[in-house]
Amino acid sequence: MKNILTITWYSLREAMARKVFISFFIISLLTIFFVAFIISMPNFVKAFVVGAGNNFLESFTALEIMFISPISLIGILMSVFSSASFIPVMLEKGNIDLLLSKPISREQLLIGKYLGGIAVVLINIALLIIGVWLVFSIKFSVWNFGFLLTIFTITFTFAILYSIIVLFGILTKSSAPGMMIAYLIFLIVSPVLYSVKYKLGVLIQSSLVKGIVDFVYYLFPKTSELMGKTTYDLATGGGITNYQPVLTSLGFLILTLGIAVAIFRKKDF
């Protein structure tokens, strides 16, 4: 465990040295200032209060989500892009030789690098969410603590995509394939599968086709639902109403990372 934590800390320092962490930090701060500027406009507050009517708390939460949804989407896309090179850089000649010469197993090395990448994103997502939450809470005097739980759904979504990046980083020693597949699943595959199963599924008459749709749906992670309904339910204080997207996505993460560890363990350098 100590070795894993050491590699995780080393990965954080590496991200800082490569300005990845600092860039995220600056972007998060700028985003918080932008949100503060927008909601400080008198006409904006007036329009919100009038539109909220008697459902102020519900409208307030919806307003928070309206701001954080595109911000978190951009954050995920940036996180995937900035972390895609972590594993290929580690596998470069000289870097991997130095790391493997240390008294640490390959499993600990890879898991430590994986957790380091997640830690970079977690810290910056937490800064962003807490900053936006404070801006809204101070402005409207409403302290919606459930909104802070979105830190975990956003970070968990990235952790799933990052497991894909790690796997393909080991297979190809390149950042492009993993990044492209992560984007494909996040932006296209997951939203399309959700729509086909729950919105177009009633139109499918063939049991065979329905079975294929269900198989493919459960095969892939549910990033669309995690970033959508699960995040919204937590932000509104309702708790997670459907654990299926969380559990099946967690299973995908464990399987993907397990395959990556198995390949890395046998790979020659």
C-alpha cells in the first residue's frame, strides 16, 4: 500500500511539473470567477427570482446544475486529453527502466499511476464544484450540500474513462487510441445505447434484437447516466435512485483495469 501511495504522489508531482495540474487549477479558478460574474448581474438575479416562483429550492438546484453540467462536461473532456499521455510517457525507454528497477511490483506501479491521474482530476473537480457551490450559496443564502456530491459522480466517470486510457496506453504505448476510444464511449456510445434501450426500446418488437441491445448496453459503462440522472439526483438531495449504472460501470472499470494489470505484468521492456 505504501508503494502505491508513493507512486500516486509521484504522479501528482509529475502532473505539476508538466503544468497539467496548474493549468487545470487556473481554468477552474477562471470558471468560478466567470460564474460569480454572471450571477452577480442584477437582471440575472431578478429574472431567476421571478421565474422560480414558489419552487425556489427546486429552481435553485436546477440553476446550479445548468451551470455545472457544461462545465463538468468540458472538465471531463479536458481531463481525458491531459491524462492520455501519462502511461505512454511512463513506458518510454529510460523512464520504465528506472521505475522497474525500484523495489516495487508492476501491479503497484500501474495502480499508483492510475490513482495519481484520478487524484489530479479529483482535486481540480473538487475545487471547481466547491467554488461554484460557494458562489451560489453566498449569493442566494441557500446551502445545498447535496450539490457537493457531484464531485464523486464526475470523478467516477473520469475514472472509468481513464481505465480505458490506461489499457490502451499499455497496449499501444501511445496516447491517441485510448483517448479516441474514451471520447467515443463518453460522447457517442453511452448516450446512444441509453436512448436505444429506454427511449426507442418500446419500438423494438424482436426479442432477439432486444437481447442484443441489452447485452451491448450492459457491456459498456453508463457514463451518460452517471453524468445525467445520477448527478442530478445527488445534487437535488434525492440520493441515488438507481444503482445499476453505478454497479455495472464499476464492474467495467475493474475488468478493464484488471486486464491492463495482467498485460503490464507480462509485457517485456
